[in-house]
Amino acid sequence: MFGFLKKLLDDNAKEVRKLKKIVDQINSWEPEFTRLDDAALQYKTVEFRQRIENGESLDSLLPEAFATVREASKRVTGMRHFDVQLIGGMVLHQGRIAEMKTGEGKTLVATLPSYLNGLTGRGVHVVTVNDYLARRDSELMGRIHRFLGLKVGLIVHGLDFAERRESYAADITYGTNNEFGFDYLRDNMVNQPHHMVQRELNFAIVDEVDSILVDEARTPLIISGPADKPTEKYYTVARLVPRLKNEVDYKVDEKAHSATLTEEGVEKVEKILGIDNLADNMEWAHHVNCGLKAYALMKRDKEYVVKDGEVIIVDEFTGRMMFGRRYSEGLHQAIEAKEGLKIQNESQTLATITLQNYFRMYNKLSGMTGTARTEEDEFIEIYKMDVVAIPTNKPVIREDVPDVVYRTEEGKFNAVVEDIIEAHEKGQPVLVGTVSIEKSEHLSEKLKRRGVSHQVLNAKYHEKEAEIIKNAGQRGMVTIATNMAGRGTDIILGEGVPEAGGLYVIGTERHEARRIDNQLRGRSGRQGDPGKSRFYVSLEDDLMRLFGAENIQGLMDRLGMDDSMPIESGMISRAIENAQRRVEARNFDIRKHVLKYDDVMNQQRTVIYEQRRKVLAGENLKETVQDFIDKLVSSMIERFAGEEKYVENWDLPAMIAYAKELFHIEEEIDQEELLDMEKEDVLDFFLEKAQESYERRERELGEETLRELERIILLRIVDENWMDHLDAMDHLRHGIGLRAYGQKDPLVEYKYEAFNMFNDMITNIQETFLRYIFRVNVVVSQPQATEEESLLKKAHENRYEDEPQQPVKGEPQTGRNDLCPCGSGKKYKKCCGQKKG
């Protein structure tokens, strides 16, 4: 183990030595740049951009660019980058993690690679953990960039669309991880390209990289909204459908697994619901369609079972219950209503992504923190980033005292209070780290009883947090904070504090991750300051119970030790550290496992979002539509022919009915004619018929109108199906673990199910899209409507009627179920047609 560690450190030292050679080059430019006036220094940006345009690489520009930033910083902020900060900047530029101790000026380090990469104009995102730090850094560090002629943006909560778009258009954009992620999701929900705010994800520098990419990585970002299928309508339809009569009000085709209303059924439903036209009321039409299918086709204890108040799908091939799977498009809710159960999912996930998968999309990703080495394996495996430990500017002289172990938590806290009082009385500031707000308040109460003045910080108010932490190094200050509070804020020692021993950091419990303890400890001893740190531990702490504290408990019992007597030993500190290593490894495995599941979702999200962006950008969809037709005709032939080679053995009536309905084929198809064909000939026959329908649509609506309608309709259908798919995938994810009881790997099962569900969704998108396109009606739009609203208004689906729907033309040869040419918005039979009758 020691040999491996030595090699690791040697590799790090070798890396640092290599970078120090470039530091010498940067330093060699300093005398020349110092002599430049402001205008000449600022002109360097123009010069660098010209050289990049001429093909020079960023790596070859680096020494001059870093020297420029250092000189600008001296003039604008009064801070000159240390040599070790230049090394940190190079590590970030290389797309790696720079581990720099607290107080080494990471914020200033980020100005170097952000300027260099900002010269390309492709955008740099500097990411931090909260709005306060993002705002502070964009103002203070942004002064350097603005002085050098770069545009600086800020992305925090509460900005409007215009402000966000302007900020993302800047050369360097400061912001929080959550805001960047949510903007990405929102951009993939818009209906017009100019409604997007982000550009490409080019280069990100993540401050406190361990906090953002490890601690927060497990929690996905979710945009949710009220479900577009109100539950009450499902119950209304569930009461309505049993009143309809089979073969009179609706027809069931079990082979095609479909149930459709007859004209009489449509009229009966309209009367019961009290609406004029079911086909024009898409929301009611959707609910009736789902309710009819649930009632007529979905049989309890065959397609599904009801268990513990939930509808669980039964696999049609294996007969096993598919926990976690849900029917999409509202069918599952319709079955729940039919069975009189509580309808799940009154809200709906509109878009979701984990921070892991969001940040992995950047062309180049880098990070900085005081504590990354303990998680290096994870950074390499998940993000392809290794860690380089940057030497401190001045040697660390902090005294790290071995842990003290007490029998009980109460005994431990009493000892902590005595230690605080002793330091407080000699004017030494104390920063006490706790693992929870509850523990902070418990300790605060004890200090109040002893009359010790102190500040309590619980990381709820970021601006107040930074102010409190900043003052934690003043003489006699006692500050209680959760371990992670105040990250990114410097603690500067007050007058007379170095003589009193510097900042004393006390940890009241060992965290399950060593880097959190190291982060707390690192608050003391910045820039060569004196300081001290110590951790207090009790056998009742979570980590000690995990570690197996009974051995130490037995030792304490044998020695007759009570609550007030501690064990202080380097051996115990090492044993605790070993326990932390084991917990870290376990947590990494859990995060890896979660990521494996999310990667399946991510592959699907990537496909959908890429296709969606192409549609959004106005790509001509004619070829896409023809591809949809090809695929659906092929799958139709496979579905109805199966393994049967001879056409006479196919279910031709069902296939013809399906083709006529889906592709809106108007002429009659002679079954006898098909019997004389080979399989390939039948395929070509239906391809030709479908293409004819499509070309007829184009002639009727006009090429330009159809192209724009295709774009709007496809976006809408993709979004609706994707939201349903997210919902179904979420249920699958939660229920898939039960497959392990059947000796099956849940992850393998999840991948298999997810693949099938995704393919089903794609097929459904294609089918629904063609039904819209083949039945679209052009109606006169109101003058005040926007262009997009007008086009959407033109799109009416007529999926529930027997007679084909024709576009309204000048010649009023109108079918009974068409929209009335008078423009009332009603069906012809309910309007002018009724008067004629």
C-alpha cells in the first residue's frame, strides 16, 4: 500500500515539475507586460483572437494569455497570481481536477483558463454551488475579464428569458449547477429555436467539484408540472363507457387490439358529456379513447391484476407480474379509474437529467476543490478527469491532533464544550463543524448555558453564511457550522490571532467521506497561517456503529472508563479512516449503480433531444415522413404476415383495414389482387398507396404549409410521448428491483424493458404523427392569433370517426363528419348539414 501511495505522489510531483517549466515561460513575459499601458494590454485580446483565427492553438497561446491575465489582475484587483495558481490554471485548461488547499485562491485560478478558452467565442461556464458565490465571482473576477474586453454573464435564480439569453451569449458565464442544468432541460422543451437560451456546452470549470459532481450527482434535476390528464375525467369516462353497447356504439377488433366508436357511439358520448363535437375536443376524445380501450380490451387477471390497490401489468409471454411498468398515454390511469382505484401521477415529469449526465455533455470539463484525491477513482471512471494535487504557496504549519473517542455522544459534547471554552478564554477563534443542523443546535444550547457568545450557521442563507464564515477567524469568535457550510469563503485571521495559535477547527463527528473532514480541517492553516484541528468521536456516532465500535466498547469496559474519560490514539484515528474508506467504496458503488440505470435513460434522451433539435432548426421533414411510412408499412407486413410466406394465409381483412385507417387510403383495395402477389410485392403495393396519400396531402395543403405543420405536429407528439415515457420509465425503475427474486439481474431486465418501451414509443410517435398529417384540416385563423397558434389551429385529428375527413375547400363537397365550411368550428352534420336534413 505504501509503495503504491509513494508512486502516486511521485507521479503527481512529476506532473507538477512538467508544468513548472511552463510557469517559467509565463514569468518571462512579466517584465514586458508590466511596461504596457492599459490600452496595449487590452489589445492583447484582439491579437490573441486573430492568432486563433489564423490556426494557432490555445496551448501555444497559454503562456502569453496567462501572463496577460496576471497583469490585468494586478491592475484591476490588486492580486497577483502565485506560481502555484498558474499551475492550477494549466491543470484546469487540460480538462482535469486541480486539488488546491483552502485559502489558495481557487476563484482567482479560474480566471486563467476561462480567459484563454473564452478567446474562442464558444463560451466558458464557471459553475459554483450557490447564487451568492456565482454573483460574487462574476462581479469580482469578472472585472478582470471585462478589463480585457471579454463579455461576462451571470446565471442565477430569478432571471428572465432575455437576461438568460444574453448571459449565455457572453464569452464567460458564471452560474450555479442547478440553473445550468434546468436551462438545458427547458431548452429541450421549446417550440421555436429562438426560445432557446444556451449555446453548445463547450467548456465548464466546476468549483467545489466534489460537492457538485459527487454529493449532488445522485439527485436528478426534474421539471414537473400538473398532468395534462385531469383525474376526474378518467372517472367520468369510466362511469360512461359501460353504458355503451358493443357492435352498436363501438366495435372491437381484437386482432388489431383496437376499439373504436361508431357514429351512433360518438353521438351518444357527445350527448352524455354535453359537448357539441367530440372530434374537436381532443382532451375528451383522448379520455374516451383510453376509457373505451380499458373497458373493452383490457381484462382483469389477464392483461393486468390488481394488487394492494395498484394495477400491475401481466407479461403476455411469461405471465409474470411486471412491477413498475405502466401503460402509457393515460391507459394505465383509465384502468385505475375503471377498477375504482386511486389514480396515480396527478403530476407529470416533463423533463429530467442527473448532474452526472449533464456535465458529461461538455466538450471539455474541469474542476477544482480542496479535497478530490480520495474520490479520484470516481472522477476518472465517471468523468474521465484525473486529479493533480497543487503544492501550497506556503508550507502548511497547522497542527492536526489525533482523534479523541468517548463512550457516549453526551460525554463527547461535554468535552467539546470544555475545549471551546478553554480556547475562547485565551482569545483563540474556534470553528466547530457538525454533521447536522440538529447537532449544531444541541451544541449551541450547551454553550448558551455556559454563557459563551457564539454564531450558529446552518447553510440556509448563503449570503449570511459567507459573512459569518469570513469573520470566523477574528479574535475570540466561536462559530458553529455544518461541515460543508461556507465553502468558497476565505477565513482571514484577525489581529493577535496568530499569537493565540491561529484558528482552531473542531470536528464533532467523523463524516463517512474523508474529504468532508479534510475540507473542514483545511479551513485552518491557510497561506502558512498557524492553526490546529481535532476530531471528537463517540461510540454512538453513525460511523463508529458501522465500523464496529463494540471492540473499543469492550476495551473501555475492561479499563473501567466512564463518559468523561477519552481514548486518544493514532491507532484509533487510522482505524476510523479505514472505516471511512470502506464506506466511500460502498457509496461509490451505489452511485455507479444509479448511473448505470440513468445511462439507459440518457441514451434515449440523447436520441430524442438530437432529433427534436433538428426539427426545431427547421429541417425539411419530407424525407423523415417518408421514412416513417417505410418503417410502418414494413412493420405492418411483419405483424400480419408473421412467419407465413404465402399471402393467402395472412389475415388480409385486418391488414387492409389497418392500412386504410393509418395511411388514409381512400380507394377500395381488392383482396383478390393481393392473393396473387409475393410478400415483397404486397410491401411495395402498400408503400405506393401510402406515398400516394402523402403526395395528395401535399397537393391539397401546399408544400410550405405541410412542411410547417409537420414540424409543429411532430414536436408536439414527440413531447407528449416523451413525457409519458419518462413517467413509465420512472415506474419501471422503482419496480424493477423485484425481478431479483426471480434470480434475474434487475439492470439487465431494466435495459431490456427500456429498449422495448423506447421502440414502442417511437412506433407510437410515427403512427400518431401520420394520423394527424393524413387528416389535417386547414381552417381560417383569427387575425389576432400568432403564426404558430394559427398553424396549430389547422391541425385537427379525426381518429374517432368512420368516414374519412377531407380538407375544407372552396367547393363545399362536405362529408357529414367534416368541419362545416361556414367556419363555425362545428361538424357539418351538427351545423349546415343539420339544416339541410
